[in-house]
Amino acid sequence: MRSQIEGSQAVARAVALCRPEVVSAYPISPQTHIVEALSDLVRTGELSPCEYLMVESEFAALSAAIGASAAGARTYTATASQGLLYMAEALYNASGLGLPIVMTIANRAIGAPINIWNDHSDVMSQRDCGWIQLFAESNQEAVDLHVQAFALAEELSLPVTVNMDGFVLTHAVEPVDLPSQAQVDAFLPPFEPRQVLDPGEPVTIGAMVGPEAFTEVKVLMHAKQMQALDVVPRIASDFEDAFGRGSGGLLRTYPREGADTVVVALGSVLGTIDEVVDELRAENVDVAALGIRCFRPWPLEEIRQALQGARRVIVLEKAFAVGIGGIVGQNVRLALSGLPVPVFDVVAGLGGRPITKRSLHTLLADVLHERIEPNQLTFLDLDRELVQRELHRVSQSPRSGPHAENILRDVGTVAAGSH
Amino acid sequence: MSETIKLYQLGTFAVGNRLLDPDDRSVQADVERSNTLTSGHRACQGCGEALGARYVLDAAMRATAGNLVAANATGCLEVFSTPYPESSWQLPWLHSLFGNAPAVGSGIAAALRAKGRTDVRVVAQGGDGGTLDIGFACLSGMFERNDDVLYVCYDNEAYMNTGVQRSGATPPAARTANTKPVGDEPGNVFGQGKSAPLIAMAHEIPYVATATVADLHDLERKVERAMEFRGARYLHVLVPCPLGWGSAAADTIRIARLARETGLFPVFEAERGEVVNVSKIRGRVPVEEYLRAQRRFAHLFGEQPRTDVIERIQAGADRNIRRFGLLEEM
């Protein structure tokens, strides 16, 4: 049913349609509306049978999910930002144990400095934790990906995160078509794992594996992740057959492959990029957008296919690795290795800074007119003057201090105290 | 049999079942016991934790007719019982992480409730480091929510699995790998202490008990009592560690008994935050006898004995005796 609904509410309803038996939750913005809505659905009995655990930390939220999933329950949780980092140890544990937990990440920056707004620093910091990582571009896609995520997780016995941009999507009210319970029931079979914690058939799970078998276990984890490169498109195709709309998959290109210039991105910014692409194509600039919907496993071959004819690739990403640069950019370069396609790493939207059409037009013009070098790390809309001034000050007086507060002291503003 | 048997008439707490009513005999005396932690594991000789865990889990298995699931924290108990591909566990058992066993237990209990399997009960267990330090937030959360989990802490008073480092349960003056008997204040600091049982009681959960491996009948009885309640329960078992305490493997039971008889380790039961039963000291012993049996306190008895430190430890034991009423009424 199509309705005007907040992204978080829509996702909560989609999750409920998947009939999770255990939901564990801990509050962190901007994920809170999702688990609040699920609490309502459990309390009113609309989602039943389901146990809702409001725990004392994100670490406990995922730990409870691990116990519940190992006991054979379909299990869901959600988090963001610092919460995802606080889960880090349990993230690796869940994937290592092959537990098909589904988790929403309402993507948000990581501190310090503390910042509650959207970027992809959270999920990118955990990119190699063994979870399948899907990215939603719209709230409709977030809804659809959650339904697909449970099917994917349970088929491959791997945990799955569905990433949706914090606030930009979670708090946006827009039209969403929610599937019916009958549709979801037909698409998603009951959860029937091979091994569960059952007194009728006792198993030991989580034993200490030594050097004689550890590598093999890890290789099997990798092999299962790589199988997702086949399973993700198949489930997306099955979903389209069942629900009548395309959603998910590994990649999507707009408007078509084969453009001279391709902008690669993940998540909601693709909507803005598509509009810029339309405007530039109207001016006969041959540009296209490539959206990555599945970041882990990395669809290397598919990306190589999609980009190999391009004359240049711009990777616009909402996170970066301090000390080296672009993260998605590195992955794209790997996909293009041996091909003469220059890659431009552009970091944008950190800590919620808006990515505007105007800035994107400027960026595209700079790239097309060779005012930016490939392989040079570029920050969109950077206040260069402020950064240069602070770097200069530090070079004159190299003493340690917190970055953000150093700037304040430099401009004569003291945040606390009377002098 | 009308007369109440006092087990100490036999000089030991561990045998004497033939004199008891069948209903009062220990679970371990039953050939039908489940051997939940079965033989072949790799615990050290004289390991108090292995002994305690076997009694706890077999008693819990009997109390639940075998419908039991265990969550285990990282630590000695996990490492010595599950060297892949082997396992000593004869119940469904999950090890996740060091600090999350209470939360994993909560998750298992939630799954069982959702599936209508309320006949299956959950035990979560760990050592003192996993319980009092790294897992403390998860433990408190599980208590506060009153999740249907029996949490068992096997307390050997330090991080034994990683090589005997100090934990929040290490007693004052004890030598560990990072509180060595060097400097002016040898051994562990005299802090404020951290009584997990009292903190558990402050959550007003249905049942809290302490026990030692010196009185295994008492331990079994407390497990059975714990399983009569629904909700969060906490059992804190003192389990001497020959390796970490520097004691003879054959002395594990004796040292556990001395811990109780000195008053250093009060043995009691509490329901909903109120103490309901205290195991009285039968023959009071000065702490020196307990300390001398363990090399972790050897530096107190060197060429220049630290009588000042021993007196402080004795004062702690005396306080426990007053606070919990550990002596028989005169």
C-alpha cells in the first residue's frame, strides 16, 4: 500500500512484515525512530510472536541478537555511528558464527568531534567485518532491501546490514509502497537454520579453532560472501517478479552504461547526482551515474564491466581513510586495475554537509577542464583558507591539542572558562 | 530416616551419600547424572572452576530435566572445554565473546520465549574477569530487565586464562602478574572491593547466592533453588586456582573451605534483595592459615613478615563476620 510515511516508520513496518522473532535495541540517533516504531508494533501485538529487548548498550544489542539467532530466532537490530563501533567485536563474532542477523545502519559520522549528522564513516570503518553491506538510495529501496536482506542472510547464513542515510532518509517523509503481509510471507520462507541451540540435539558453537583449521574457516566465510555476488541479483530479480518493482541488486547505472564520465556513489546522494547528470546531458556532456547498492561483497567484475569504457571516473564518497584517502575509490581502482581509466577521489558530505547540485556542477566542470588531477584527494566545498591557516599555525608552534578546539583558540574564542 | 544427617560427621562434604535419603543425595552420586562437562577436557589438575562447573551444570540439568542451554564467556572454562574439533559439553553451548555472556543469555531466553519453549532454561557463565569487569554492564542490564537467565560466576580472583593478571575480584595484597610483590606496597592494592553478589542483590533480582567448591551439596542445592525461580538469578562460586593462587592441586577444596571458615568469603543466599540464609562458620580460622597455603601471599611471610597487611586482611574478614552474622550464636 502506498502512503506518505517517514523513512524510519516505513522500515520498521517492513521489518515487522518479515516477522522477526527477536528485536534488540539501544537508542542512538538517527536510528531511534525505527526501533521505537518496532516497540509499538510489538506492544500492540501487531508483530507477534516477537520479543523486544531494550538493552544497555549496542554491544549488548548485537550480543543478544547473536544469542537469539543461534537459538533459531529470526533476529533484527539497528544502530548508527558510535553504536556500530561499540558493536565492533560482536560484528565480527556474528559473521564468524554465520548468524543471519539483519541490521539497519542509519549512517552517521563518527567522532571526535562528535557529530550526529549523516556520512558513511560508520559503516566504512567496519567494511571488512564479514557482513554483507547493502545501501539504500531512497526510502522505497530501504523498505525493499530489508525484505531482501532477510532472504539473503538466511540463504547464505551471513549477517546483512542495510545502510540508509541518517536523517536524509530516516527522517524524510515521502511516498513509500509497503508490501502486504501475504506478499512478504510468500517471498520469505520461515527461518530454519541447520544448527540451533536445542536440548534435543546439543551442539557446541563457538569453539576455539587453532592454526590447523582457522584458515579454512576464514576461507569459507570469504567464499560465502562471494556467493552473494550471484545471490543478490537473483533475489533482486525474484523480488521484482513478486512485488512488481525493481529494487536492490549489485549496481545501477543512470541513465545508461558507456558514458565518457561516470560518477560513482552510494546511498541517497545518487538522487542529486542523477539530476546533475540530466542537466549536464541536456548540455551534451556525456556523463552517467553508477550507484553501488552492494558494497560488501565488492562486485569487482561488474564494476569493471560498468566502468571500463569510461574516459574518467569520479568517486564521490561520504567517508575517507585518514592517512591514505578514498575508501570506495581504492576499491574502484582495484576493479579498474590495468585499464587506462583515471579515477578522481572526491570526499563529500562529511558530518552532514549538504551535497548540492551547484557544488557537483562545479566539481564536474573542474574535472572536465582538468583543474583537478586524478589520484588527488579532493574535498568538496572545503574551507581551504581555514585549513591552511591552522596548518600554518601548527607549523609555527607544534604542540599537541584537540583539532576542533585548536581552531577556536586560534580565532580567539574560548569555549569554556572566564579567561 | 528421621534424624538429620550432618555431613561434617563424615569429615568431608563430598561423600557420604549412602547415609542420606535418596532425595538428599548429590547429583554427582547419581549414575544417571548428565555429565554436562564431561571428561577429557584440558583444565589443570585441581582446577576449582572445572569442579564447580560440573556440579553447577549437572544440578541445573537435573532441575530442568535436561532442558538447558548455556552461554559461555571467553576464559579458562571456554578454552579448556572446547579445543576444536573437540568439546566437553553435553548440552547446547554457545561461546560468543568475553564481555557479553549475560546479553547472549538474554538473547537465547528471548528466542525461546518467542518460540514458546519456556520449558528450556538458560544458564550463562564466566569467570570473575568476564563477570565483574568486562561483562559487568551486560550483567547489570540482564539483572535490571529480569531476563530469565541464571548467571554463574566462577570466581578465581584473577585473569587466569591470560596468565594471572589482577581483576576486580583480586583480593588485597595478592600477587598477580601485574601486582607483583615489589615496591613498598607489594601485591594488589587495598581498594574498596567489588562484591558482585551485593551488587546483584541491589538489583533486587529473585535470587542471589554465593557458594564454594568446598561444600558441593550446598552448591547443588543452590543451583536447584535458583532454577525454581523465573527471572534473573546470580550464583557466585569461589573456585580456587592452583596455578594462579600458587597452591597445591590437592588443596583446592581445603583452601575453598578456609576462605569460608576465615570469613573472607561469606556464603549466603538472598531473595529479592534480602539475605535469607547464611552458612555459619563452624570452626573459625585466622586469615593467616588461609594466606599461608597460597604462594600469591608468600611475600607477607618473608624475612620481615607484613603483620600490618595481615591485620588489614583479618579486619576485612572480621567485618564480613559481623556484617553477615557468620558465627554461630553463642
